Amino acid sequence: MQHAPMQPTLPKPSLLRWEIGIAMLIKILLLIGLWFLIFRWLDKPTAKPDIAGHFALPAAPQSGNPDFSSQASQEPSHVR
């Protein structure tokens, strides 16, 4: 009884190339989607910013006497 050694069954090289190509394509698509998720959609504000409101000066008080309570009454003198 002589048995011939079994040859391992490998898929065709062309089928293996197709599988690797499809796996690489899926990987690239997932990486592009992750890039958009991290760098594009997370930084988008929901509404356009009001630039004029951002740089606008605070409104002046309505009374005749201006309110300087937020400012220091006298600057300290620096002696050297």
C-alpha cells in the first residue's frame, strides 16, 4: 500500500489577486471615510459664525456717566 502524498489545494492565482484587490479597495474606502469623519464633519459649525458680532464693540451705557467699574482706577507706579 503505497500512498501518494496529498498536494495542498491552493486557489487559482487569478482568484487570489481578485480577493486581495477587493480587500485593498474596501480598506481604502474605509480610510477615506474615516478621514472625512475626523477632519471634515467634526469641525463644521452648525451655523455660519457672525463675524461682525464677534468684532463689535460692547454697547455704551445709556446714562450720562460712563461706567468705568471694570477698569482700574489708578495704574500702579513701577519703580526701578
